[in-house]
Amino acid sequence: MASVRDETFNEISRMLDSYRKSAAPITTETDITRDLNLDSLAVMDLMMELEEKFDISIPLNLVPEIQTVGDLTATIQKIREDA
């Protein structure tokens, strides 16, 4: 049985598929800006999509700390747990 964290990661990975530039798999170590080549506007668009999908609000002060898909997964999990 998949954990809630795994389900969150899987959903984020599905959402990031449209941003992926190569056939490399998306892992927790995938760097959002470097590996997926997302600029700041694309990152903000992604954050809005994630907020809508997970029915959360990601504080803007946390965005600069989110470097990898693993960071993003952990941040979303923490926000959901604290809600």
C-alpha cells in the first residue's frame, strides 16, 4: 500500500511530466529549475496548479527553499499535515 507521501510524489510527478524536456525519470532528486528547465514564471504556475490540486496554500516565503521534487513533496506534505 502506497503511503500518502508516495501518492503525493506520484501526483507531483504526473503534473511535472508536461514540463519534462528529456526522457529522464522524475525522482525526488530531480532539480525543478535545472533538470526541468523551469523559469520563475513556470515555477509560480506550477505552484498554483499544485495549490489547486492539493487544496492548499503554499506560502511564497517557502518557494525559494524548494529546489528538488523531494523538497516539493515534503513541503506539500507538511502543509497538508498542519492544516
